[in-house]
Amino acid sequence: MNRSRIAVLGAATIVAALGLCGCSSADHPAKTAHPTTSALTTAPETPPAAPLPAPEALTGVLDRLADVNVPGADKVGLVEQGTADDAAALDKFGRALVDNGFTPLAFEATDLAWAQNEPTNVVATIKVTAGGEESARNFSFPMEFTPQGDGWQLTRHTADLLLVMGSAAGSSNAPTPPR
């Protein structure tokens, strides 16, 4: 106990000494032999001036992705950088949802904000309510969407995370993530 008290007092003394040094003012600035330069910094990109999309615009993307009645080929455009090779995986994803009793799915988007890393993208917390009787099937997950034409797409990164999570659940019917 004595050691820890000494360590705490020593740390507090160091912090206080540094604080006092930082607060003191010198009447004569130190002269250096090196010229001073100012570093150029770039301001982070500002979010678009446009309003955030309606939550329904984002949940509509997820509704179509989870709809087993929509062919995978028609879902490819809902995923950023989607290709025809992704259609089979998207079909498997929908079938796995049905086979494992997760349908119907309901989505609710909250906490919409412009993405930090891609200022034109939107991030939202998506609450997923799965069909069936087990409440443990409900979860919330942050998802990112990117603008595409007049609508929105799920970013490739988010789509890959969701499809990997689905296959990690241990179902042999779980889809292979699109690449």
C-alpha cells in the first residue's frame, strides 16, 4: 500500500510540475538557430449541405436485400460495387433467412449521421427485428450506406460484414459472402 501511495504522489507531483511549467510566461522568448515554420493542415471534409436521407430510404435497401422474393440479380445494385457474381450469394442469404426462421425481418434506422471517413456516406444504427418467437434474434448494428443515383446502397464493407456474420452463425445454409 505504501508503494502505491508513493507512486500516486510522485505522479501527481510530475503532473503539477508540468502544469506549472506550461502556465508560466517568459518575458524573453528563447532564441533558436533554426527558423520556425508553420505546418499546413487540411481541414477534414465537411458533410454535404444536403439533408440526411429519410430512415425509410435506408431501411428500404435492407428490406429488398432480405426479401426472398427478389432475385439475387435484382439485389446486386443494392450493394456498392455489386457484380453479377454476387447474385448467387445474395440468393443464398435470402434463403438462409427463411430456412432458419428469421423472416419476416423488420428494420428501424436511428442515429443517422454523415460518415467520418466518406463524407457523402451515411451511417445509421439499424435495429433488426427477426421473425419467430426468440427475442435473442433481435439486434442492432451500425451500417453504412452510400449514395447511388437517386437512392442508396449498402456499402461493400457493411455487406461483407453482414454476410460473414450470417455464415459464422453455424448454419450450413448460410451464404458465402460476395467478393
